[in-house]
Amino acid sequence: MRILLLLVVALAVALAACEGPTMPPALLGDLYEFRLPTTPVQVLRWESGARVRIHVTPSTGARAGVLEGALARALVVWNREALYGEYELVQVASLNDADVVVRWSDEVPPVDMSECPPDVSRAVTTFCLDESGDHLEPFPHTGGTNSVRMVVSVLGSEAARADRVERLVAHELGHVLGIARHSLDAGDLMYGGELTRATLSTRDAATIRVLYHTRPDITP
Ligand SMILES: [Zn+2]
């Protein structure tokens, strides 16, 4: 019998349920804890050189293009830290080509999330481990190859605030890349409370660089 482990990394509004960092104190000034809070802790990241394909579920009306615009800007801020091609985030037009889906929380997801449902939050990145525990389980969907292994859900009621959506999507892409915790510093993009930026701080940049030079335990 397959047992799916649900791992949700949520941006809580006020009470971020974060554990304290367990990095050596000497490193705390430069980066923050990024490992999955499993027992023991595990490093999740894409294989070095991975091209991570992200698809936005199309919306209509006033929402049309809001997530696409936020994603386009977020791709730039994260990709410019991959100085040696450690990863590349790209937007793809088709769900069938996607590793990651970005969607509004109040619209029907394009993949079957019943085995691995999203939590309710302002924004959340959802993924499940497969039986091996070394990789992520694809979300099933009809009509193509099932390669979607992460779903980013942004609360639909945020749609009217494009600036906030931009910060939320940029933050969630940090989780997509494998930063599985929150910073305790309000000046960081990966802070667990109200976000103040849509770009990387020096600590965000240091953290993603160290993550992509740390051997992963789990690769999507
Ligand atoms: Zn978060």
C-alpha cells in the first residue's frame, strides 16, 4: 500500500509555524536553514543543471495575466543567482511540459490533488514524496505526461493586489527550488510573515547558493 507523505510549506499570515534554525551559529549571519524539517532533516533540490519548467493555469477576466506577470519577474530574480547554471527556471505554455504548476487557490486545479491537497494559506507550495522517499510523486492529470511534481497555489482573493502576488510568487519559487523553511528575518524574501520584497536579499542569495552546492537527499 502506497503511503504518501504530505509536505506542505506554507506562508502563514501571522503565525508562521517555523522551527528555529539549526545551522551552526557562525553561519547564521549569512544564510538560514533550508532543509526539510523531517527526522532527520533532508536536503531537497533539483539535480544540478536542471531546467525547471513552470506552467501558469490560465485565468480570465481581471485576473488574466496577473500570475504570469508575477512569475516572469520571479524567474529573473532567482535565475540570476544561478551563476554556474545550477538551475534554470523557465515558463512553459503547456501543462504537459510542466514540472511545476502555478494556480489560483479558488480555481479547479489542472492536476488531481486529492492525494496531496494544498493547505489553506495566502500561498502554498505542495508536493508529495513517492514510495522511495528519494523523489516526488507526480500529480496525475489526463491528456498528457504526468510530470507535474509541485503545485504553487496563490489565494484567489489576493488577485487584486498585483504587488502582493509578485512577492508571494517570488517567495514560493524559493520553496520550489528547495528552500523548505522560512527565514526569521523580515528583510528576507523567504521570511515566514508579511513579505516586504519581491527580490532576493543577500541572505536569500547566499542560502540558495549553498543549497545548490549541498548534496540532495531528495530530487524531484
Ligand atoms: Zn513560505
